[in-house]
Amino acid sequence: MCGIFGYTGKRNSVETVLKGLKKLEYRGYDSAGIAGLHTGEIVSCKEVGKIAALEKLVHEEKIELDLAIAQTRWATHGKPSVVNAHPHLDQGRTLALVHNGIIENHDSLRISLEKQGIHFVSETDTEVIAQLLGVMYQGDFLATLREAIPLLKGAFALAIIHKDYPGQIFAIAHESPLVIGIGHGEAFVSSDSNAFAAHTREVVFLANSEIAVIKSDSLQIFDLMGEIDKETHQLTEEIQEISKGDYEHYTLKEIFEQPRVIRQALLSRFLEEYGTATFEELNLDVNSLLSVQRILILACGTSLHSGLIGASLLEDQARILTYTDISSEFRYKNPIVPPDTLVIAISQSGETADTIAAVKEVKAKGAKVLAICNVYGSTLTREADSTLYLRAGPEIGVCSTKAYTSQVIVLALFSLMMARMRHMNKYEGQEFLNALKALPDVVQAVLDKAPEIEKIAKKYAHYENFFFIGRRYMYPSSLEGALKLKEISYINANGYAAGEMKHGPIALINADCPTVALGANSDTLDKLESNLREVAARDGKIIAIIKESDRGLEKIANDVITIPDTIDELATVPVTVVTQLLAYYIAIERGADIDQPRNLAKSVTVE
Ligand code: F6R
């Protein structure tokens, strides 16, 4: 949430920072701003809306800066407005800063600063930091920062410039990611290394309470005690060209990428002959994997839904007791984490604050953590004992699509490996592998049906309420289908276990509330059919998604979408592609902003 970017060096600072900021737009896009030093004064420019609006204003006002910091905002404290947009300045205009995170004790700090005569102009928690630093400064800014950090409670990644320190950017990280890129005669600071990876691959990740003093030709890192030596890292993953290609939206492109993404997730990760899976990057030894008695999966949102699929797979195949918990709930428990528990933390971004906090909690209890993540070098991958990468490539659309599919594939491979270490025989393993290898074609066949799905979507786009229901592997798929529809089309959609409908939700069924019936779990199809009869009896319209060779639902459904046959355990992949397309085309019909839905951000780095 909120992306921050800064630059000092020989390039045009304004253009470099605007370009970097655009790569962070996925983190928030309700307002944006830039500040820097020019002829010894702080100059800043802010605008409501997307970065393109700021860019236009910066060009109109012919802003020139010697070095620059900038931010794209996802509002937490105070509505999106020019005044609340970052950067924030202190009263004396000696410094400007941009912030990602939340200052939890902003109220008490604000009251105490007001008593000292400070007049606040914004509603934000961030301005409190700027005013605090302005009041505390006595001529040594580094000392001021070191004294101020312990006074701030919460999460903060900051990039700061000060009038008395031309040519320098100060950066601080605390429970919020910040990475510095070191170039030749230039330096970058960003919430995400992807934003500057085209310029330099040498990076330093700031840890909690560390302060960086960044100049174009030097970098010093301090903690609260003094200067420290800090390891630099090389970004190893390929820089992927980020473009929409011929697609109208990133989301649609990412939906259509899924056959390739599945192949990529499977690549060199299975041993056909032994009917098992293998992960080059897995550095948990065989003995510790064999001693696993239970697995706890932690995640949020879409990643939680793939985690629910993973939990069923691990119980069904490997017969390991597996449970899933919502990171934001788990972090405030005093959880019981028995010995021999393996924790799997799933996150596309690797920056989700709730999941990272939950991981820290289980690590404090002594558990081993395996991350499943898409972003190399992200905070989660640095916290975890080992990481399995999704290899899905950058996911730009704010709603997660291809990452879900990759997560399911990686979880399926991991479950296969654990099952083969225990009860599953080679032939069963090979059969499961065959089903996995067939998935890219199965998904392609679903994508080929996009025009048919679009037609159905148009027919239902005017409804304001939907249910998505399913059983077994289709239950998490229902949650995911409903989430996708609500986040990109702003329709109220609820995912339910089909058997739960009669325990309350069925009260909402009428001719104005269609149900998307996820019927691709053959094992429970007849049970789902009974639930749907109850829906039909109350005039509810039904869109059924079923396997080609399954019969039954077509008698009661108003519309049927078929997927090629696959095993129940993996049917979530093609079914979810159908629900992604349904959500996409319904959102298009309603004129919604597909890639950047209102109120959302891609990387949820606040609680
Ligand atoms: C939904 C979506 C979110 C994320 C959630 C977790 O489309 O994108 O629900 O899945 O915020 O994010 P990660 O996976 O980055 O931890």
C-alpha cells in the first residue's frame, strides 16, 4: 500500500522518479506527489488521481528538481485529496517526506505537537512525522532521525529530504519494505526493487529501524547505535518487460497467460519415473519433511483460497493434518504451534503485512516456515526458512488471477511430494502428474470459450447480488469466484459451501439473485444438485460450471459452461479461469476500472 520512490544522480530526477512511481502504481492510486530540492528550496507538487494526473501537472508547472522523492497513495488516514497526498512538509518547510505504513500513535503525537504551536494542514498520520522531525531538528538530522524512530509506533518506510542536506535522501524502514538500488553515480530508493531494476541490480534491503543516508556516489547505513556494515544483494531474476501487449487490460492478459504460467510452475519440478515432485530451491531436509505431523497454512485473500485447496490436497493425498488460518486473525492469537508443525505462508507479493506478522509469530514459537511466493527478494522470502517460487511473472492487475493458479500448482506439487514420501504409491503419483501436465490444455480450452462466457456475462451483468456455491474443492473456488466478482465489478457476491445455503443464506434467493454453481467436483455433484433444486424452487437463476462428461445440472441451470474433464482435486484451476472471465466481462459491461479497482491496492503493507 502506497509506493515510494526516490532518486539522486545524473539523470533528470523528475522524469526518473515519475517513471519509477508508475511501476509502483499497483500499490495505490488515489493521489500522488513529488518533492525535491531546487535552488536550495523544497519544491513539491501533488495531485489527486492516478500518476498520469500528477505527471501532467508537473509538466504544466515545469517542475525541476535536483533530486526527488515521490509517492503514490492508498489512503488510510484522511480521504484522497491534494492536501492529504504525500510528500508532507514540516511547518518551516525545511524537510519533505513520503511514507508507506501507518503511525499508530499519531493522535497523541499530534496533540503534543499542537501544544508546541504546530499547525497541521492535513488529516494524515504522515504529517505528524514531518512536523515531529521539524520540531526535533537541532542541526544534526541523522541524530534527529535516531531520536525520532523510537517515538513512532506502527509501520513506516520513509524517504526524506532536508534543505540543509542537498544531494542526500534519508530513508528509514520499520515493518514496511524499502530497498535501495546502487548505480554508477546514482542511487534509487523504492518500495519495490522492480521499479528501478532496469537501471541497477545491486541492492540493499533495509531492516527494521535502519536509516540509510543515500548520496549519488555513496551509501551509509545506520542503526540506532551507529553506522553498520550492510550486505548488498544482486537481483537475480530476469527483468520482465511489463506491457499489456495486445490486451485491453493487464487483468485480461494475465488471465490468458495461465496455460504458460502452469507450464512454467511445473517446469523441471517433477520426476515422471518416480511419480513425484522435486523443488530445486527447497532447502528443508528430507528428515524434517518426514517428521512433519501437521501443516498450518497462513495467507490472506486470494492466497488464502489457494491455501484452502492446498489444505484439502495435503490431507487427501499426504494424510497430513492441515489447517488454514487468516493471517490477520492468526497474528493476534497466542497460537498453539506444536513441534513438528510446518507453516506454509502463501503470498503473491511477499509484502502482505498481516502474513509477515503471522510468520514472525510462528517463528517465535519455533516453527519452520515455507513461503510460496511470486516476488523474488520480497520480505516474506527473507523471513522464511525456504521459499517455493510461483514463477508467474509480474502480476500487474490489482486482482490476483494467474498467481492463484500458480499457487495451486505449487501446492499440488508439494502435496504430491509429501504424499509420495508417505503413503502414495508411484502409480498414483504418476496419475496425478498426468492430470497436472494436462492442465495447460484444459485451461486453454476454457480460454477458447471466452466469447461464450462473455455472452453469459452480459446477460447477468445487471444483477446486484450473486451467490457462488460449491462443495469440496469447489468450496474455496466459490470463495475465489465471489471475491473476483465483487472486487472488479463492485457487485455484492458471496461464496458459500453449497450445503450451508439452507442454514441461512437461502433466505436471500429470489429472481434477482443468481447463483453460480461450481459443479466440477464430480464426487459431490448429486449433493450440489439437491442444493440447486432448492435455489431453483425459489426462482433463483443458476449458471452452472461443470465437467464435460458430468450430467445433471443442465436440467436445472439457466446457463451451463463446461470445462474439459479433469480430476476433482485440480478442477479449481479451469473453474477459476471461468469465474475470472465472468467477473472480467461483467465488470467491462458495467464500465468498471478493471486493472485498478476502486479502494484496492496490490500490495497490502498495512494492517
Ligand atoms: C484478490 C487479491 C487479494 C490478495 C491479498 C493477499 O484479487 O489480490 O485478496 O490475494 O491481498 O495478497 P498476497 O498474495 O500478495 O499476500
